[in-house]
Amino acid sequence: MWEEKNDRLCATFKFKNFTEAFAFMTEVAFIAEKQNHHPNWSNVWNTVSFELNTHDAGDKVTEKDKDLAKAIDKVASKYAQSN
């Protein structure tokens, strides 16, 4: 689901509704804070989009981004996502 482009890991997740999308974002926020690695993300209704890269590594994709992407996938797997 993640695609590397323009020095970013990118992915979009869709949920049943805004409440599920926001719950997902809340869980991801706690993980990102614990990892001290904060995503660029956006939310419109049931859709959450991410662009991950490491600012202190010259805005390149690093293992920190890949680790956060794996954690995000794990959180997303708890939700029944729509297409």
C-alpha cells in the first residue's frame, strides 16, 4: 500500500466514516509521539493520507519512516477499510 515517490513514503487509508478515520489518527498520533517521528498527514471525512520522510536526514526516506509506516499498517489492520 505504501509507495515511495519524491523522497516520501505515501499511503492513503479509507474508513467507514469520519469517526473511524479520526480514531485511527488518534492511535497513530500516540505511536508517532512515542517514536518522536511525526507524519505529514491529512484527513477529509473518511480518508487519511500520509507522506513520511525524515526532516533531519535531509527530507529523505529513512528506517524511521519505514518503522512508522509498519506501525500505521498495524493500526489500520484493526479497522474494516472501505475502497
